[in-house]
Amino acid sequence: MERLLSIIIAAFLCGHVCAIDVRDFGAIGDGRHLDSPAINAAIKEASVKGDTVILPKGIWLCYSLHLESGVTLRLEKGAVLKAAPVTNKEGYDEAEPNESHYQDFGHSHWHNSLIWGENLHDVTFEGEGLIDGTDALSRGEQQRNDTGMPLANKALALKSCQKVTIRGVSFLNSGHFAMLMTGVDDLLIENVTVDTNRDGFDIDCCERVIIRNCHVNTLNDDAIVLKCSYALGHPKPTEHVLIEDCHVSGYDNGSYIDGAKTKNILKAPDGDGPTGRIKLGTESNGGFRHITIRNCTFTHCRGLALETVDGAAMEDINVSDITMTDICNSPIYIRLGDRMRAPQGFHPSTVDNIRIRNVSVLDADSRYACLIAGVEDHPVRNVYIENLNVQFRGGLTLDDVKEQRGCNPFFIPSARKATDMGEANYPEPSAHGIQPAWGFSISHAEDIYLKNVHLETIYKDERPAFYTKDTKNIHFEEVTCPDECPGIQP
């Protein structure tokens, strides 16, 4: 009866009987039997007619699943797609050959994932079920050390695909990335929940993307991150992207999806606070263009980061109606760097035409201020910030700035040097050290416009509100802060 009901529901949704139940191919769903061979057979059968493959309620233990064009994979309510731990005899597909000199290993391979597809079109992954990598992480890590066999590197990875929809599903503890989309055009991700140990969504070299109404919790890494790496073997931009009505956070791993939202772990592996933010970068070769981020919330995590350091042009970025609470580093971080992890002779990075408006921030760490930083002879240009209200924690002294040593971004913040901007290092607010201002620190920048900006501190801070270095045409209009904003130099 349960199987018949699943088929009837699918038929109603499709308008005709187009559902394939994985149990008809031998899948069991008891959490002990390996179901990936049966599910892959069902997907292959569905690809002939463009059918829907249904995983009903149950625990479906799997190694790599291979998506096909024209197929919908649906996880019904109560269905758990469980990543199987690696054994001496069995594991996930091997990583395919690919050059990883210009981007991280995780960005360079797709086949070593729980679910993957390449050169596909018209693919849908949907439902109310859960993709769970918990046991694979806890048990498989030890087995990897003993046997040398890898875990699935990602939960869902697609390369060079078109017309992809990901809707409704949830991800828990999903490896290097919950979702890696590389060269995926016409992509819709909506109503997805992620609570994972590393990155949530990595959208790399993709065009025409909508990410809507998603909840992404990532203590140790970025929640929603756009990139434009060299993973395809050539530069390709990430452009025409809309991120709206999304919520990002850095609560303890696993505590978001169960509703607890605990804050017991206060530092990510790099020594700074919980990550869980929306970011552009770090891999940045192909360019970021025509990006809109609106109506999003950041809670107990790092702030908005807009970074290009490997030769990409970052331009026409529009951010609006953002609310942030309990922010552990710069609420706004705009970085043009000179890491240049790119083929020889690649053009320098550029930043031009960024508009940020209607942003409200409560309880923000003031060590790094709001940071806008270019490099010598390559300034950040044309940044417009309007209707910004930031409540910083404050409480620092001028001695806190003077006492810093070093500039390694993986050391604790107190060990970094404020005067060395670390142009070739990994771009992170903490890499710049505690700033000589608590509100805004602007360097190597031109034509920066601040309008209707209100800054305040919870505790008095000895540093001035603003610091500028090597800047031209910094415009202030209706900017207010304690003590008449000392440090402003129009």
C-alpha cells in the first residue's frame, strides 16, 4: 500500500505515471544493506523515459550515485540518503584526473562524491528527505587512516550541466562541500537546509543562478559562497546570480537541523570565530558580474565577504536589505588581493561598482572594522554604501593595535600585524590584524561613497571610528558616530 501511494502521489505531481520506486530494483532502505547499486539501476532506467526516481521513507545506505539527464531524484518525507562508511573492499568513486594547481583539491574533482553528474541537462533533485553523512564522517575517518581509502569528498557535485533544480532537501555533515556546482548554468536552489561541517553551497563558474529561501549553517567554513576558479581548465565567470531570502549561521555543527542552535564552539579551524557567511571568493579567475544578494540574515557568524585575489574582475555587485546579529569579524569585507593563483600572465584582479544598502548589524566584533582594501596601484573603485547601521562591541585600546606580531592568517588574531595587509595571503579580515579604527578601515581605494551611515559601540573604544590609507575621493554624507566621528578625512 505504501509503495502504491508513492506512485499515485508522483503521478499526480507529474500528470502521468512516471515514477520509479527504487525498491522495485532491489533497494531495501533498512540502513544496513548497501542500496546504491539498485538506486543507480533505477536512475539509469529512468533516464530512458525522463522519469522520476523515488526514495520513499527509509534509510538508504549508499556509495556514489550517478545522476542522469532528464531524471528527477525525489527523497520523500522520512527518506534518509545515508553516506556509507568506507571499507577495505568498497568505497566511493575515485577522483577523476584533473589539474588542481590553481584551485583546491576539493574544487578539482566531482566523481568522488555521494551524488554526482557531469555534462547533464534537465536534472532535478528534490523532496523532503535528508542527505546524511554523519556515520561516514565519524566511522569512515578512522577507516581512511587505516586503509588509505577516501570518504566521499562532497554530498552533491555537478560539473558542466544545464537546467538543474535542487529543491526542498536537507543536508547534514556533508564532507568538503554539501554542494559543489561547477559550470552549472540555469541553476535553481530553493528551500534547502544545510547543517554541515565544511562549506554549504559552492557555486563555481556558473551563470543564471537563483538561490532562494535556503538555511545554511556552517560553523567551520562558508555557508553560501560564489567562486570562479580554473577548475574547468579555462576561466569562466560566475554571473547573473540572485541570492535572496536566505539565512546563514555558524552554530555548532548539527545543532541547527535539530533546533538546538548551540554555541559551545566559538572558533573555526583558522582560529577566528564561526564562519557561516555569504562570500564571493576565494578562488577567483573567471570574474564575478551581475550578482544580487538581498533580504538575507547572518546570525552568529562572520560578515559579508566580497573577495577577488586571483585575477577576476568583480563588478556590478548589489547587496540590499541585510540583517546581521552576533558577527565575529568585519560586517563588510571588500578585498582586492594579489595572490594570483592563476596561469602565468593572468591579468590582475579588479573591483568596480559595488552597491550595498539597507544593512543593519547588531553586536559586531570591532577588531577588524568594516574593511575595504585594495593593493598598491590596483585600488578598489566605486563602492557605494547607503543606509548602514552598525553596532560594534568596541572596548579595544590603542595598545591592542601596537602589540600585534606577525601576519599569518592561521594564527590567533592577537598575533597578527596590523600594518602588513598580507596582499598575497589568504583573504580574511583577521589576516589584516586589529585595525587602527573600529568603524571603517579603507586602504588603496578610490571613489568610496558612504551615505546615511550610523556607527556606534557598546563599549568605549580608544581607536578612532575611521582610518584611511592611500585613498582618493572618499565621500561622507550623513555619517554619524560617537565623538563626532574622529578620523574622518573628507
